[in-house]
Amino acid sequence: MSALLRAFRAAAATGAEARTTYDTEELAGFLGALYARGRDAHPKLRVGEDAFGRCLARCAGDRPLRALDDLAIEDLYLACACVEHVRGAGAAFEADYAKVINRAVSRVVAAGHDREDAQQRVRQHLLVGTSGTGPALAKYPGRVTLAKWIPVVAIRLAISLNRSDTAERKLRHKAVAEAVGASPEDLLMRAELRRTVEPAVAEALDRLEKRDRLILRLYLVGGMSTQAIGTSLGLSHQAVSKRLAKARESLLEDIRRRVAEQLKIPETDFSSLMRVVASQLDVNISRLLRRK
């Protein structure tokens, strides 16, 4: 018995498959054809038969097994690859659906940092999940294409974030003001300072090693976990975490030198200013990497 059939039967023990008698060879052929459809659509993604078998069983539920043939199998295969942290899956998902996520969020969140943050959190929700919950893609039913399913999920989450973030944003701004003082924060909002900081971030990014830029892109833009990035790049998640921390440290030091050269700010204010720059670093990096 194939791993695909064995995993499907084990996961569907209480579902439709358990109540229906199928010839083993017939069922194996049917499931194998579905697996081949997904694999042919994404030949670079190696999803294990056991993982895809479990995914098919979940989607079957109490419905007739032949209904599986009507699912968006190609999209289901990609979703399964992302959930299983298959090498290259996160990058493939980002390439296919980044614009879908961004357009959906832009319908309910105004332009600016809030929109970029919401887009990033939608990616995390889909690919990683939050504390206590797994990735939303693990629940993708396959009954519509990802291009139709993702906007519904993204808009629902963005609306929820928009409602809850208003009070949080006020508290966060207050905390920043109390931590660094009003003067540096006011300076940060000035156009001339933004014109200094943003090019400094861009130049610092250009000086990073290509692999570190890729890791930052996958983490901040793609919303991938350090574990998933490590799987994609052949690194341990500890190595990825260390490279992320070192890259941020290197970027901040590079930005500090550039800003210090161009601005004449007292050292006390400059230190406070850099704390604000550091707090916004991921947002700035994400925005710049998304343009590249």
C-alpha cells in the first residue's frame, strides 16, 4: 500500500472513506492522479505522499470522495507544501500571491505603515499562524482557488486588526514619546530627516550579503518562520535567527554612521533618535525589499 493511500485512510477513518467501500487499487489510482496533478503544477516542490494524503482526507470530510476531483488540487498542493515547510514553498507562495494579499489589505487599510504592517501580519497568519494557532493555510478547503480564498481571509483579518490597533497604536505612540522624548520623535517626522534615514537604510541593505538580504526578505516580506527559512536554505533555525540578529545589528550601525555624518544633533537626542529608528527598522526594510 502506498504512503499516500495509507495516510489518507488513517486520517479519513471517521469520514466519508470509512463508510464507503472502494477497491484498494481503484482508490490508490484515484488519489495518485490527484497527487500527480499537484506535483505537475509545482514540479520544484517535493510534498510527501503522506502529507498530501492527510490533506486530501481533511478536505474530503463527510463529502463523497469523488468530490475531491472538483477541488483546486494544484492550489491545495501548494498550500500543503507551505504548511509542511517544503523547500521553496514560501518563495513560490510569495511570487504567486503577494499582490493578491496586498490588494486585499489595501481595500480596508489606508496607505502607510499600518497597511504594510497588516499585509505582513496577514502573511504570518497564512503561513505561520500565531501563538496557539497553526497557519491558516492548514485549513484551506480547496473548494475555491487560493486567488479567491486568500482575499476573504486577508480582508477579514485586516478589518479585525484595524479595529483593535487603534487603541494599541495610541498606547504605542505614547510609550515611544515617553521613552525617547518628544523632540527626537518630532524630528523623525520631519521630511528632511526621513530623506536622510530612508536612503541610509537602502544603502545599508545594498551592502549586506545577498543571503542575508534573502533571509530578511523571506522573514519580513514573505512572513516565513526561521524554521521554514532554514528548511528552504539548508540552515538550522538557530543559524537563521543568528543571521537575522547580526544583519539588523549591521544595518543599524551602518545607518548610525550615515545619519551621524549628515545631521548635527546633540548626542543625547541622537541616541534617542536611533532608538526610534531601530523600532521602525523592520517596517522600513520590508517596504524597501518589497520594491526590489
